[in-house]
Amino acid sequence: MSADTLEMLGQALLETVYMVGLSAVFSVIIGSIFAIIMIVTAPDGLHPVKWLYKVLDVVVNILRSFPFVILIVVLVPVTRLIVGTSIGTDGSIVPLTVAAAPFVTKVIEGALREVDPGVIEAAKSFGANNVQIIIRVMVKEAMPSIMSGIVLTIINLVGYSAMAGAVGGGGLGQLAINYGYQRFQTDITVYTVIILIILVQLVQGCGDLTYKKLSK
């Protein structure tokens, strides 16, 4: 491997980690907020508001149904408004976040629903309010499942970031397209795939260790 190739791969890896890292943080924050609102306002929630739950549920399901490449194109005006560009690593963060946030919402909502109703009722009997029940009971009990969902989200974002490279999103995906495909440099494609596999395995390994610690 030449020094130039190594430099390009290193730069592309940093761009991918940057895109995935920021979009993961933003999607987890946004997804968590929506998940908590949905779990509270659900028909069997702590404070049922059926119309709000249904609206959020429809919006989340619609966003989840968009293929990522199409979502990038649809969000071009929004992306330009937020970050000033629709290409490059910064331009990829908005569609990556929008693609991942609905997934995070459903994952966290599902994890919170798995909490034993008896534990929630016990907390109510001790005088806990809704905020305390959500934070100290539901989130705490569901944290291992939530963490597994976040790890899966990050892995999905790695794949999405590679797809973003096909439309000028930067990172390893763009490097593989520009050099591995368009310039027929097969070695670049191979190196890119290997790096992506290693990256996913590292994320999964860290996630498994965290899950085991939280489950104890």
C-alpha cells in the first residue's frame, strides 16, 4: 500500500467516523425525545393523548419508509438551510440523522414498553411522578435494550454513510466510488470494505461489552 493510498484511506475513515459520530448523537437525542413522548401519550401510557401519539407514530413510520438515497435528495433544501451545503461530510449529517432518528424512536419505545408494568405500578404506589417513573424506573430498567438499539443504529449509520458517498457525501463510500469503481482501482475497494468491516466489528464489540455491564 502506497503512502498516498494510506493517507486517502485515513482521511476517508476520519470523515466516516465524523459523520457517523455526530449523526448518531443527534439521532439518539431526537429519537429519545420522540420515544418518551410516544410512550407517555400512548393509549396505555402515563398520560394518554391519543391524537398526538397517532400523529407521531405516522410521522415516524413515514420517515422510516424512505430509502436513504431518496431521503438525501428530498432533504437537499433542508440540509442547505441548516448547514449551508448538501454535499460533503457536513451535508451528509442531516439526512443521516433524519434516517436514523425514527429507527431510534421505535427501538427506544419498544424497549420502554418491555419494562414490567408491576415495577411501574410499584413506583406509583411510592408516590413517584411521571418524570421520576420515566427516568428512574423505565429508562433504567430498559437501558440494556436501549444500548443494543443504539449500537444497531450506529452500525446502520456506517452503512448509510457509505451510501452517502455515492452522492458526494464524503468518507469511505465516496473514496470507494471515486477510485475503486470509477478509476478501476480494485485495491481501494478492497481496503475500504476491510476498514468498514473492522469498524462495524469494533462498534459491535464495544456494544456487547456495554450491554453485559448494564445487564449485571
